[in-house]
Amino acid sequence: MSEPEPVEPGRRFEAVVFGWSGTAVADPAEDAGRLRKLVEELCAHGLDLYLVTGARLPEVDGRLQARPVGPGRLYLCVDEGSEVHRVGVDGTRLVHRRTATPAEEAALDRAARVTVDALARRDVPAAVVPRLNRRAIDLAPGTEEPAAAVRKRLRASGRLSLYGIVELATDAALRAGLPDPRVTSDGRYVQIGLTDRADAARWVLDDLRRRGIAPRLVLFAGAAFGRIRGVPGADAPLLVPEASRSVAVSVGAEPAGVPAGVTVLGGGPARFLALLADQLERRRRGDVPDVDDTPDWTLTVDGLDPDLERVHETLLAIADGRLGTRGTPLLAHPATDPGVRAAGVYARTGADSELAGCPDWTTLPGTVSDPTLLRRRLDLRTGVLRQDGPVAALQFSSLARPATVVLRAEGPPGRLPGTDRYTLPGPFAAALSDLCRDGRLDRLGGYAPDEADARAARATAEELGFDRLLAEHRAAWAARWDAADVVVLDGDPELQLAIRFALFHMMASVADEGEAAVGARGLVGGGYRGHVFWDSDVFVLPFLAATHPAAARAMLEYRIRRLDAARAGALRRGNRGARFPWESAVDGFDVTPSFGRLPSGEIARIRTGEAEEHITADVAWAASCYLDWTGDTEFAEGPGRELVLETARYWASRIRLDSEGRGHIYGVIGPDEYHEPVDDNTFTNVMARWNLKRAAALDGAEGACWRRLADALVDGFDPMSRLYEQFAGFFDLEPLLIADVAPRRPIAAELLLGVPRTRASQVVKQPDVLMLHHLVPDEMAPDSLGANLDFYEPRTAHGSSLSPAVHASLLARAGRFRDALAALRIAARIDLDDISGSTASGLHVATMGGLWQALVFGFAGVRPRGDTLVVDPRIPPQWGGLQIRLRFRGKPFVLRIDHQSVELDAAGALALTRRDGHWEVHAP
Amino acid sequence: MTRVLAAIDNSLAASPVLAIARALAPLLDSDVEVLHLVENGDRMATQAALAAGLTLTSRRGPVIKSIIEAGRCADVAVLVVGARGTPAGPRPLGGTALAVATGLPKPIVVVPPDAHITGVIRRVLVPVEGAPAGTAPILDVVEDAELDMIVLHVYEEDSLPAFTDQPQHWQETWAREFVRRYCPWHTGPLRLETRVGRAEDLIPRVAEEVNADIIALGWTLDLGPGRAPTVRGVLDRSRRPVLLVPVAIGHPY
């Protein structure tokens, strides 16, 4: 037999789904030794294989007898989609079975009996053979007549064609009460079943999805996709809509053609084995895996624009919670700004501290000679960056194994380094190994503060190898997305990509062990020096509390480990308790610069470190947010309790009572930094009040005093107007509406109007009073949102990138959808469009958190309330709805919300109840 | 050998013109030639040239046409002219200077009559609007010179940033990228100054603040109504010499 032609489409696949009889073997009785060997070797090289057949397990496994060791997996999907078995060294293990109900079994019997009776009336002999979840009607009972002969006999008789028998059986099944019968035929048998190979295909694709393998990376191979005498071929059901982006090939003859999208290779099982051998060769020699390029999961940058390159490198960055790496081309170019940073690893101290640069693991010899050839794709679903150009490469920083880095590249001679193992010293050392042969490179490495630990991490990576590292990394990302994805139904594809972009970078920026210092610009740039602001506690943490609590806990651990520094900060000011710094880095002491150069050229005193104190209550709020979503009693009774009590003590010592017993907090800066310092900033006072009340519930001794102080604190509320005065004297300022004087919003109003005029006017930088409606709506007067939105929204310049998302959320709550969507769009595009002009230095991670909050708190109206989750949606008419994945009290679930209803999918772990005009998610 | 051609009138404004020409010459490795078109005598022109240690060439003929013709000679690297005859505050560019500047597609230095000239050009103010990167105008004229470059960006109303977040940090990150993106031509230390307001007001003011020896602007030779308002305003207001370097259409200023 001549060698088969080269197999198209000529790339490495991550999974192969294939048929049995006619595809993998010509004759079920033939020796499958070569197939077995290929299957085992492919699994050893990390390929996942799924065999789909109508046969039963003993028939298939008894012939194949493969016993793969992995890391790739072998599944046998048998009995026409009714069972799935995973095959390992110890044999087979059932992992899925569709179990028929008694009513379904009875209906199958009825349908089969009716069909046989109808055939008997037409002189077509037939007998029923019961199978799992189906009844096989044997059209040649008691004989060894092959399928082709049966078809020929039926045609010659002129009584009834095979197609006619299938129709007859389908009708019988529907009349028997089966709502979705699967009727198939291989020519000899007509099977009436509850499942078919489409169910197997869906199970396979879902299994692959949970391990981070998208349909585009899957090859389907069969031999009978086309019709046979009018009846769909046995493999046709594999072509489910979910597989539309997969590659499908037929090794069969397919005389009647194939459905669109299937490539006919022909050649039968020999061709299929050649195809498997080709996949094995690609894995052995180290081909670079492809990535899925679905538009709503992929960020693509073509070429290299010297003006935008630094922005693109930020957008394309990859991170694993501990280590962040910019998406720089692997070859050098003068416009690039490569960088690797480690969370919490700073150079220098005080206001000069900044995230330290770490050794770079992504450089290859040579330069970018023709930028037009370069293409970079960041697959948000799996956290891998694929580069194509003179060198093709795939790189990732392992989410499953943080601070382990992996790069595989293919390139012409001279573009790849030689084989080597080396250590690069640094504040976070890198130990790397390059294995290079035949134009392919595998670079594996580990980072750690200590070189020995870095080398140990490298050794582990080398032992695991590329394919195993990739598989676990993909699976880790798949698990994160399963817990966190947000989909706008029938919405804007550009918005969908922006949402996933934001969620991806938030998930990548925060470790889930130890402590997580989340700087304002994440791990992928030097912007804001890696300093930690309220941005992290208030904007990023809630997303993680609701989707990946371990990461939220790590963020809180960062604060808890710095409680002593916070106590010292309070003491230094003559106060009690704990006062968190406005800007924080290594040691928890304030690192806010005292002076700064403003865009106007002035050197100005920076007072936020002295006076922006609301952060103390914000940290307590973050802790309570974590508790509301998780119910973590150990935290609540331990460090969480201490944190809430100490912050309350600070406020108690900070409040001044006047002669009438009213409580005041003087000389602060609220979120609106255009006005500084002020007295009785409403945001600070109400957050302090909330903090005191929360702590009072925990502590009897000081609790009574705290309650009195909380009740005494002024909050600027006027019952007549329903307005909150942002700070004492705010209403006396020039009533300037920035919406009327600014050429556009967002705008840095202090530059447009000048600092003195801005300070003397009612123009605000970002939500201040409105921020309370967003964070602690239950603390605010009922029905006061509308009045405060009407008042403050036109006064808000949005001079902070944190601002638009909060407005989007509140405008959605108020049902002002046009304005809400406009604000949402700004928030979604801040980095993608480099609106701030500073994305080159890092991502606006807090804005990303704000975007999620706008979608979940604002539009979906999801809020914890005690032991329940309230769902009170406001879905704009422009959207079909929202699908949100969350985790509440340890239970993962999916909410699907449209204009009429809310549906919950929690596998029975949670229940949904309609109550008082909204819904509640709660324990069953 | 190239020439710096200084075109002077018969007034006190001649001295600063000659001083700039002498300061530019070593940067360009050029000689200085002094040209005077005689209209009402040449005594002051002669004295200025003598005081500067330079030889005067006097001619008769239509002033503007003659200067432009002389400037068009291939070996003339830069033309230096006075802005106007007399000082006394911001005033429009004099007719001669205007006509010469718009009529000669070569680098031209326009020198105000009350310009403060140190005799050495060391510090250059380079206003940069923030457009696709080109070379700094001065570097189109002077190569490999060790100049103290100060880049000035003026936020005008239509270019005000959307967000300043924490300004002490935002300005730092924004500036780093601005320099990287729009000043790729700098090889040594470079200082960035930013201001908010109207560029034509602020450029001359900043030039005074930083004690710039010269302001370098790229321009398209078009000072028609509504065109190049910043160049026009700087020329009207500046008390420092202004080097105008022709650039392609679309260049800022």
C-alpha cells in the first residue's frame, strides 16, 4: 500500500475525536495493535483522544486494549452517547452514564414494538435487540447479512427503503412519548435511542472546555459523515453546532458527499493512522501549539507600531498572580519596553519604592527586521500568548504553578539560542533551561526570591515537560473562567471582548496564596510604582470574593500583615486603633509622595497621604465584602474581627463631638480629590459610621460607645431635598455644572478650570456621595439615589479612571440605560483605547473591577444580604440579558437573566426564590 | 563650507541678529555672512557688523526679493533675520521678516529686537504637541551637537487629558510615554515641561522661565488666516530667537 499523502490541515491539534468502525479499524475483528501503540504514545505526548462509537465497551476496549499513562487522556464514548469511560493504566473507569427513567424504557419498548409490527405488515422481517438507552431493530435477524447486503435487499424488494424505515421508527418513537428520539442506522440495524453520537460530541466538547481546549483546537475524524441512501451517516451526529469551529475530516469514501465543513481525505483506517502518526511526529519534534482565535476571547495585534507598542505590550501581558510579563516581541526592537515584575517585590523604600524589575525570560537572539510580519495573539481563555513572525512561539506564565514560565518557539537557524541552563540573578531570580534542536526551542523556568528555589522550580518544570505544563495551565484557566465569566447576551461583541479582557487581567494579577499586594497598575508595568491604594480593596477584591475567594483572602492577608504598621500610623497621629496608609508598598507604612509635579508644571504638595483617610474604612469594607460572599467563619472570628475592631477604634478616636453632641471628622479628603482638605466629607463619615456599627456588633465592651458615636456622626443629609451635602459648605460653592462647560467628559477639570476655581466650585472629580450609594446602599436614605444622581452626575468631571464604572452601575440601578451604557463603554475601553495616555505603564486594574461591579451590582443587581443573594436586575433593552458565573458561600452557580426572568443553575446546591419584586439565591 | 546668512537692517535690531548668527555658526560648522539691503543708509548696520567682528555686504535692490534670493543659495544653511525694527511688547512680525519666513523654504531664525543673547546656543526649547514622531526641528539643522533640550508640551483645551487619577503618579507615567513616543530623537538627557493653556502664550513664557537660548519650531511656511496660530503667536510674543524649520504638512505648530 502506498504511503498516504501528507495530511491537511497540517497543524498540531490538542484533541482528536474519532470513530471506530470504518475510521480507526476497517474490521472490528482486525488486530488493532498499531492503533493501540499510536494511541498510547500520543497520550504520553499529551494529546487527548476520544473514541466515539455505537458499539459497547467490551467490543471496543477488548479490541483496542490501550492502557495510556498520560498526561493525555483516552476516553471511550460508547453505546451511542450513553456512556463515557476513561481509560488508564489500570483499565477503564465509567465517568458518565445517561440513565433512562422507567417511563423512557417503556417508551423505547413501545416504539420498537410498533416499528417491528409495521415492518412485519410490509413483509420486512425484523427483531428488537435491547441496548443501553436504545432498542436496535435488527433488519436481518438470525443472519450474518452485512449492512450493504441488507440495504440492497430492501431496495430490490421495493417494499420499504432504509430511509423509510428510519422515518417509520422516528414516528413510532414520537408517538410512544419520546420527545427527542435519536434514530440512527448503519444499514443493518435501525436504532431508536435516548442518545446518539451528538450527545457524545457535546460531552467531549464540554470536557475539553473544562480543560481549556477550545473547539478550534479539536480534530474530528470519521468515515461516514455524508448520507447513505438518504440516511445520515453514522458519524454525522458528531457535527454538533458547538463543533462548528473544529476541523472535521473523513477517511471514508463518502459517495454522496459530505456536509459543509468536512474535508474528505479518503484512505480509510490507514489514512487515519497516518493522521495520528503525523500528530505524534508534531508533538515529538515540538511544534508550537495553535491558539483559538474566537473574536470574543482573543486580543490580536498585527505588526509593530512604534508609537503604540508600549500600550500593546501592556494589553498583551501575561501573568499568574505572582509574576507578570509584558507582551513584548521575542526579538528586539527599539520601540519595545520588555519587563517582568513580581508581586510585592519592590526596589527602594518609601515614596521612591517601586516594583522591581526581574530578569526577562522572553528574549531570543536577533531583531525584528520586518515588523509587518509580526502577529501577537493573547488567548484570554487560556492565558497564552502566541507570536508569529520570523519566529513562531507560544508562551505562558503558569496559573497552575505561579512563577513557572514556559516558552516554545520554532524558527530558522540563528533565531534560536543553543541548549543551555542558566540562572539570572535579581530581586526575583530566574532559573531557565533552553532545550533547542532542529529549529525548535523549549524554554522552561522558575522564578523565586532565592536562586536555589528558582532552580528547584525549573527542575520541576523540566520534569513535567511542556505538554503537561500546558495542560495544567489551561485547566487552571478553564476553572477560573468557569467561576467568573460574564456574558452579555445578544450584546455587543466589542463589549464582550472588553469584559473578558478585564476579567482576565484581574484574575492574572492576584495570587491566591499567602499575601497579594495588588498595585494600581497591576503586574505588567511600572506605573504608580506598584503602590497599593483603595483601588484594590474596593474595586478589585469584590470580584475575587465572588468568584475566587482564595485570592480575595490573599488581598486581605496583605492588609492584615500590616496591621501593626497601621496601628503605628494611628499612634503617630495621636489616635487609637489602626489607620491604613493611602499608598502602601512593602511594609505598610505610608509611601505617598509629599510633593508632585502637576501637568500644569507646578510642584504641588500632595496631601492625600495626610488626609485621605477613608481608606481605613474601605479596608474594613473589603473584609466584610469577603465575608458576605464567603461566610468564612475562621476569618470572621480571627483576623477579620481584629481588622474591623481596630479600624473602628481609629474612627472612634478620630471623631470630634461638638457642644450639641454631633460627631465630626475634620480635615479629610474624600474620593473627590478636587476639594482638599474638607470637614465632614460625607463619604468618610458614612463609611466611618458603617465601620463603627459593624464593629459594634462584634464587641460588647466598646460597642455601645461606638454605636453612640456612629449615631452622632453627621452625614450631610437633607430630608427635604433627599440630597447629601458632599462636605460641610459644599452647597455654598459655585454651582458649576461641568457637563455645561467642559468640551467633553471625562476630563481633568482641574486643568480645564484651574485648581483654584475647581476647588471653589461644585465640580467633583469622581463619585463621592454617589460612591456610598454604590458601596453601602443600605446606609443611605431610602429613595435618595435619584435625587443625588440628578445633582452630582452633571457635576462630575470623571477626572479619575475609577469614575465611569461607578456611574454606569448607579445609572443602571436608576434605569437610565442610555447614560449607563455610555459610561460602561468608557470604563470598558480605558486601556484598550489608552484613554488615559498611560496604559503603556500598566493596566487600570481597579477600573476593570469597577466594570465587573457595574455589570453584576449595577445591571444584574446582585448583592449579598445576610445568608442570601438578592438579584434585582436592570437589563437595558439593547441587551438580551446577562449570564454571570459566581460563587456564594462556597457554591458555584450560573445566573441567566433576561428581561422577564432569572434562572439559576447550581446543581441543586442553591435555590432561587421570587420575593417582593426581586429574586433571592439561598441555600435549598 | 556652509554659511549662516544674517540679513540685517539699519537699526539697533541688527546686533542681536548678528549675535545669534555668530552663536549658530560653530554648531553648523559654518561661516557667517552679513547682508544689508540699503534703504536709508547703512551706518548702524556697518557699526553692528564691525562690533560683531563680521564683514558687511551692502546691496541695493528690493529687500524681500533680494534676501530670499540670497537665502536660496545652496551653501546657505540657515537665514537669520530680525523680527521687527523696534521692541515694545508683543507685536506682529514685521513685514520683511514675515515675507522672508514664508517665502524661503529653509531654516530661518527670527530674532526679536530685544532678544537676550548670550553668544552661545546651549539650551533649546522644543515645543512638542504630540503628533506622530518626527525629528526635533533643531536636529534637522544641527546634528551631533550637545544641546540641552527642553521639551515643552502645552495641554490645550482639546488635548486636556481625560483622567489624572493620582496626578503625582499619572504625570510621571504619562510623561515617560510621551517622551518615548514623541521624542525618539533624543539621545541624551531630556527634560519635559508641561503647561496648561494656550501654546502661543505659554511657549514664550516658558522660554523665559527656563532661560532658553532659542526656541525651535517646525512649521509649514503658511501663516495665512487661521493657519499656524501657535507659530504666529510665538513669533509675535517671544523675546527669544525662534528657529523655524520647514516640515511636512501635518506637523504640529
